[in-house]
Amino acid sequence: MCVDQTFAPFAIFLASQINRLCPARDFDICLVSDAQLVVPPAFDGLHLRLIGPVQDPAYLALENRELPRSTYLRLWIPHLLNQDYDRLIYLDADMFAEGGDWSALFEVDLQGHALAAVRDVQQWREPERKVFEFEATRRGSRPYFNSGLMVIDPAIFVARDVRDRCLALGNAQPELAVHHDQSLLNLAVDGAWAELSPVWNWQWPLKHPMFTDWAAPNLIHFIGHLKPWNDKRGLYPQRFRHAYSSFMSQHFAGFPVMTVPEASLLRSGPRTLRMVVQFLARRAALLRYLDRFPDPLATARSDLRSQEGP
């Protein structure tokens, strides 16, 4: 995970979840930062590996807009860790781990590509849907992944200059980076990546949360600006809020976590009805998408051509 000190508590929360799921884990958990992270002694048992501070001039020159600059460090981790590991799993820190064979995830078939990932939620119902980045560069329809989870072969990633191609694209056409590093990564690999089951990056869209429990995701990703810890409208299930509140109050005194709002999705008749209608309308398309992945550890081909990159 790549975080600054502000987001480090959420990364430690996720690391604690993964550690509980894998009590005999055979992999390291690394936190990469551009600052000297402070981890409370209570988490010494997690044996976290702290990488940084990263002070690469090319990284420091990146614009810091809506998201912390540290989110761009995922472009650097294959270079930083290439000599230590032959596989990496990158995770956003705004994720909630609920299951899965994490050791086996390191072994998935990347099909010769630099990375495997989960398709972005905007293409779940419509796999051929054209996204802005590819339309703006006149590339037509391409599979587009969410960069919140990536299984990376660092040697291939470095050899194919994925990071430098991302930076070149961002410098030449900054308007393309509507989703920051995710936009640049998708443009750089240009549809040539291995596709994972959505259970490894279940992007929590409020349009169809009713699918979540039935899909049994291993990793829930709270995409967008609304998170369980800043949800004033009560749209997230209380189990998420309670988990974060309990953890933060115990280990990070003074960390602001929202109290349970009086208004909630459960009490909003119109909103609940709209959610049910959306569930019914999207059900067939989402089931077709889920049915592509009977094995959560098998990858599907996502590239449109035989070559890598543009």
C-alpha cells in the first residue's frame, strides 16, 4: 500500500485484516510512503515493512490535486521492490478484506502481462462501454481496469517502462488523467492486462449494493469520495462503520470517525425503493459479468491485440 501519514491508519486497518485472514502468511506487507511513517507499537506483531521516504524528483514534480500525491507511488513500487520480490500485490488503503486465498493470489496467471486487475465498475454491466481516456485518444473500446488492486510482475513492469510511459502521457496530456494514475496506467498498457474476478476488487457502488453479500467478495473497495468514516447520510451498512470506529478509537485516539447518523438507508423509503429498482434493472447484466469468473483465481484475457502497449 502507498500512503501518507494521514491515511496510514486505514492501511494499518487493512493490514490487520489481511494478517488475521492469513495467520501463517508467506508474504510481506509493505507500506510505501514519501514520508517517515509512524506506526504504533501495538502493531509490531504485523511485521510491517516500511519503504521510504521516496524522494524521486520525478515523483515530487507530480501535481497534487484531489488525491494525496502518495497515490502515485504505485507507479514506483515495481522499481523500488524489483530486487526483493518476483510478485507484488498493490492495494488501495480504502479497502475492507473479508476473505480469499491471498497466497494463491500471488500465483495467478498474468498471461505474460505486467499486471492483472479487476475491470472498473463502469464496464461491469457494459464490457464494451467506451471510457473517456480511450475515446479522447481515439482508441475506441478497450477493457479498462480499476487500479485499486493490481497483481504485478515487477520485472515485466520495469522492462516495459510502464511507469515512464505513464509519466510521459501525464506530462504530454495532463487532461487525460481524470482518474489520476489509474487513467495513465490504462493508457500505458492499452488493454493488455489479465482480468481478475471482481471478488478481488468489489467496487462498492451505491447503485447496486444489494449484490455484495451474494457475490461474497474477498475485498470491498470504497470507491469515490464517500467512505464509511465520512458517510453522513447512513448509506453504508453499519458493520463497516462499526469496524472502523472500534479500530480507530482503540489505536488512534482523536481520529475523526463519524457517529451513526439518525437518517440511514434503512429509514429512507424512496432511496430504498430506488435501490431495489436499480437492482432489478441491473441484475441480468451483472450476473452475466459474474458468471465469467467461476474460479476466483483464474484470469481472463483482457487485451484486444497480441502486442503489449500502444
